[in-house]
Amino acid sequence: MELQNLENVEKTIGAKQTAKALAKGELLTVFVASDCDDTVIKDVLDLCQKYDVPYNRDYSMELLGRHSRIKVKAAAVGVRK
């Protein structure tokens, strides 16, 4: 999935919300910010590996926030099924 498509899909925003949705099996893919502190997104990355959910670390927190249509940066964004 392309980053530009985030504006038009149902999603989770933030590491905590994304981790909860991953644990429930609700996500197709996850975008994780490349400039995020690893301690913030460790749970998200672990859950992606555990549940075999693909993730992308190519974009910054600022870009994830902007394409999610929020006014702040985002550490993680999950695309719902």
C-alpha cells in the first residue's frame, strides 16, 4: 500500500492504538516511522512479526501524521482490514 492512500482508508494512528489492533488481528499492514525511537514502537514491531503483518519503515513521523490527516506527528499507522 502506498502512503498517499492513507487518507482514504480506515486506520489506527499511534503506537498504542496500532498495537491493540494488531493483537486483535484487525490490520492489513502497518507504517512505522523511520525516525521514531525504537522503544516507542518495539511492541508494534514485535506484534507485526508475531502475526505476520507486513510493515514499512520508509517514512518520517511528520509524513505519517500529514498523510493520516492529523496535525501532529505519528509513530505508527495501521491500515484496517
